[in-house]
Amino acid sequence: MAFRAAIFDLDGVLVDSARLHFVAWKRIADELDIPFDAHDNEALKGVDRMGSLEHILKLGGVSLDLAAREALAARKNGYYLDALATMSDADILPGSTALLARARAAGLSIGVASASRNATTVLDRAGLSGAVDFVADAAKVARSKPAPDIFLACADAFGVAPGECVGFEDAAAGVAAIKAAGMIAIGIGDVKILAAADLIFASTAQVALDQVLGLAPVAPQV
């Protein structure tokens, strides 16, 4: 067996749009008088919009009905889209373009598995759309990370077995999703936070693809 596909999270792995999400969520938290800082924001990485809002509400001990929660989530998305309009190729994380090119040269299909429903827009703004073969639609998967659904959607789109895929993530929830999908997980970031990954690099720029591809793919279960 050999790897046939590489599947990447977006925010914090390929582009620096995570900062835009933080700014938007911070505005929502401030409006609710809920203390929220960069440390609190770590728990939102890889989590979908409603899940992130629920976490913030719990931080403040705030309970809202579904209509109010949906209104807040929509407002947050508006704040994020306002900030996203300023994104460009300057927001591509160092090493991302080269990593995608190396993966392509190695014959891998390239997918993006992001919890963001704006993933396609982010890729367009950053100028990375042409480097990706498939973007999983977060709105169409039944369960968000740490469930494996969005990574499995990429494998299905490529017609490859999950064990033939390697996933790249900067969030603990994302690493859990990759492992639950039966794929090899590569962590990008803090070793302590991403301890469950099969291999960890401090940043995208430090990813050694030869070392990654030297790992043994996950054998199919019988």
C-alpha cells in the first residue's frame, strides 16, 4: 500500500485565516459580555460555527434559544466575511504552496477538509484554488470534527480507501477526526495539543513530505 491522497485542514495549516475567525468570535463574545481571549480560542480550532458558539456561551454561562443562537452565528459569519474581504496570497502560511506542489509531484490527490463553510472563498482569495482537487462541503456532512465525516468525504470523492490518505491538521479535534477516519494524521503545531497525531511538525514550513510518505499507510480492516 502507498498513500494516494493528502487531505488538508485549511485555517492554520494552509492559510492564516484563523486570526480572522478569532476577531469575529471576539466581537460576538464582547457583545455578550463574555470574556474571550486567544487561549479560549484554541478550543474552537476545527470546530464548526454552531459548536464554536455553544462553547463561547458555556464560557459565559449564557443560555439562548435556537433562533437567538442562529442569529448570533449568522452575525459572526458576517463579521468574518467582512474580514475575509481583506485576505490575499499574503495570508498563505509559509511553506504551504511548496507543500502542495510537492504533494502534487508525488502523485497525490489533494483535498481540503475544513469546518469552515467559506473554505472555497478562502482558497479563492488566497489564490490556492488551482492547487486543490476537491473541497469537502462542511454544510453537507452529517457530523463535524472530531467525527470523521469530512475527511471521509474527501476519500470518497477521490475513490480511495481511507487508509491510503494522510491528513494534515492543527487542531486536536481535527487530528481525532483523521484518526477516526482510519487515516494517518500529521499534526501542525503544538506537540502537547496534537499528541494523538502520528507525526508532528511545528509549522507547515517544517513538514518533511518524504518523512510523511515514509510512514506506513493504515491497513484496511477485515
